[in-house]
Amino acid sequence: MESLWRVETHAHTAPVSPCGRLAPEQLVEQVRAAGYDALFVTDHYTPEFFAVHPTGEDYRIYLERSFSGSRRAAEAGRKAGLRVFPGLEVRLYDGPEDYPPPPLPRGPGGRPDTLGVLEAMLGEEGGDGY
């Protein structure tokens, strides 16, 4: 018989996302206490993120800031027995429901797109996050 996992697929941390209310360690504690097996930390890489973090810096600095919450959560998850996966909340600015993008930091090859950011996060080999 297959076992089923309880997974929280969308959560934000206070240090990164303006709407986050918990430190990464507190988030892991509460998710684990609620009986979940895994957590996806999907902090903002959206206009809200750039409103809090100034633009004009190298994309690697943005990546480090953006993933700082999920890295802390991953460490706390290892100690608590909770699988933690990194993610990003992104907006694609191609649809009529979206608004014009802010100036984005440039990713690999000078691209300002989200794909470049994800490629940088995963590395050239692909990988599985943490």
C-alpha cells in the first residue's frame, strides 16, 4: 500500500515575503505540529519582494535573499523530520491579468526573466534544490 504525504505547497517566511508572519523555524515547527510531512517554501520573487529589497544589485544577491527563508526552513526541517522544498512565487507578465513588471535583476546571460533565476537556483546540472 502506498503511503500518502500531507504537504503544504505554498508558504511564506517573514524575513523574505512581506505577507509572511513567521520566522522559517517557527513555520517548520507549526507545519510539523499540524501533522504535515513536507513543506514548500514559496517566498515572493514578485513586485512585493522588490518593493522591500532595493533593485540594482547583482541577481545572485537577490537569489540569496529570496531563498534565505527556505534555506533556514530546510535546516529546521532536517532537525524536525520535515521535508522542506525550495520554491518561488513568481508572476509572469504576459497575461492581461498581470501588471507591468518592475525592473528585475539580470540572471545568467543578462536575462531579466524568471527562467534565468530558476536556472541559477538549480545550477547547470538541474538538481533538486537543497
